[in-house]
Amino acid sequence: MNAALSEPLSDAAFSTQNSIEESYTQRSSVGIQANVLADIYQENINIALWQRAFKPELVTAISEFVALNPRLSKSVTVSPSSAFEILDDATDGTAPKALLEDIAELVDMFCCLFELDDVGLRLATLHGAMCPRFHVDKVPCRLVTTYHGIATQWLNEYSLDRSKLGHASNGKPDSESGLYADDSDIQQMTCADVALLKGQSWIGNENTALVHRSPAVATAGARLLLTLDFA
């Protein structure tokens, strides 16, 4: 695991003929091309965010899939070559082909970026906030993307007081603990965005892991969330 995190892959692993639009703001890197994800290897970056959008037909297909699978919760270990077949079987053939192809592509990218043979994958339909409090992950790095519904929230480094995380909040809600000053400090991913969240187990990142949380889910809505982790 440590070897995979010791140095970045070459730019060729995520090459593109298009120019990259990026903004660096206090440990974040945001771009409209997939190769922005490679910026997670930079020491001063704890979130690399690829902003993308789904085609209308995929949006419709995903909505139908969520309606058919309101209690979906699948955790499997997959490789780039097995992801499509394993997920097709795990969802009883109800997942649209385009969704399975997209997930398999993300698995391939994650494995390529970190030189992994396989990954731990979780795909779930959520009707409530899985992790409602701001927190950090005790993993090297996690890929997060929302296929349906409201997406993950996070805090920029400059806008938070890490001394107020967890038990240090003294039982107060995040909005009252002093963790952040104002609701405007909360950053919001968009459905379809793909993010790499650097965690506490990334070497040298023990005290600067990304602070994030699950958003509150609307009463009439649901989230379809995908996460990828080191297996």
C-alpha cells in the first residue's frame, strides 16, 4: 500500500488532448478533465475533484434503477476486468449498462492511479445521511461519487478549526461547535462529480485529511452513492 502512495504516476496515465481547467484553493484541486484526479499526489492537495455531467438518457436510467432498488446496499471486491460482471450479478441485472460501464471505468482509473489489482466497492441507495457529522476517513484515499440525489459536502482547510472535530465538539452540532464559522463555508459536490478524498492513512497526511460529511437527504429523495477504497 505504501509503495502505491510514495510517488505519482506519470501524466500519461490520465492524458487528454483538451486543456485542463483547474483551481487551487487551500488544498483542493478542481478540474473538468479526469486527469485532475492525479493531483491527489501533490502534497498540498487533500481533495481532487473532477467535475462532470451525465447525459440525459443516463440520468433517466439511473432514476429508474434507484426506483427499482430503494434499499440497495452492495459491498464487493472487484478488479477492472470483473467490475461489470460482478455488479451486474449483484444488482440482479437491473442496473443499466451505461451505469455499469461508468463504474467499471472508475474502478479502472482508481486501480491505475494507485497501482492496485482490485478495490473495495460499495454501491448503496441512501435515504438518510450515512455520516451526518463532519469527519475524516481513516483510509489512504477514497473515491466518492453520487449518481443520484444530493452529493457530498466538505470544508476547505482555511475555513475550519480541526480542534473542534469529533468528541472535541462537546456534543454540540457542527454548526455550533466552532468547527466552521458560517454555512457559506460548506462546499458542495454536484451529482456526477468524482472526488478523491485524501485520508489520515495517507503517509504525511495524518493531520490534514479532508473534512467532509454526508448531506441531509430530502424526504422525497434518495442518493445513489458509490465509494471505492483500497481492498
